[in-house]
Amino acid sequence: MKKIGIISDTHSYWDPRYLTHFDPCDEIWHAGDICSTELAERLSAFRPLRAVCGNCDGGDLRLMFPEVLRFKCEEVDVLMKHIGGYPGRYDASIARQLYSRPPGLFISGHSHILKIQYDKTLGLLHINPGAAGLQGWHQERTLVRLTIEGSRFTDCEVVTLGKQ
């Protein structure tokens, strides 16, 4: 069993409550637009960090993190990409990979729109944790926590960090 903290679109903004909310987590997954190596290092010093670079991430972050990350967590095949779209409207840059070999969990960011949706066609759970930073048009800053037990997802919860 692994408890996962999922965050995206921090855009260099550090909120000390990230650590409070990720304290019960075994790992932190960042879905891109980190925009600060210092922020990535602070998260990875706290818990193991898996991350992808986003369209706003510069050279140092692109050396640290890939654009697409695929890995196993427990028995779940996980795919993460910053610009990914959502069920029914996947981004062209990842759609072929999703349709040819669907993961059990697809995580994306970019839109700043919190979305947790099951894709019945592909049989996968899609999570966009919204945006945890201050840059952008989103009204509330959010992150997501999720437990993965074997091949099951449990205890999925949205944490609201407050107004933007």
C-alpha cells in the first residue's frame, strides 16, 4: 500500500503546507510546471519525488525530469505527462500512447483545472490535481492524495489550499 501526494503547476510558489498535507504520503508526484529547482529539491528532500517537466520548466528542470514518465506503483501502471488533456479530449502528444497501451492511472496538469475522472473507454483513472501555485486563472489552489493498494485506488481526496 502506498499513499501518494499529487501536485501540479506550482510555478515556483512554495507553500509550507505542502509538507503538512504530504506528511502522510509515501511519495510525491509532480505533474509539471515546477518552475524552480529549489522547490523540486525541497519536495524531494521531504519524500521521494517523481515528476515530469512542463511547458514552463526551464533547462535545469528538463535535465532533472522527463517530459513523459511511465512506471509501476504497486500493481498499477502509471503514466504522467504535463500536457495530457482528459478523457475524450486527450492531447495529441500523448493520445497514441494512451490508446495503444492504456495505463491504469494517467496524471496530467497544465489546465489548472482539478479533474478526477474514470475513462470507461480505456479503463483508466485520470487525475489532474489542479494548480497549487499562484500563477494562472484558477480560483482555488488544490492538490490530491490517493492510496494505491495493489491494483486498487482508495482514499482519493482533494485538498484545497485556499484562494489563488
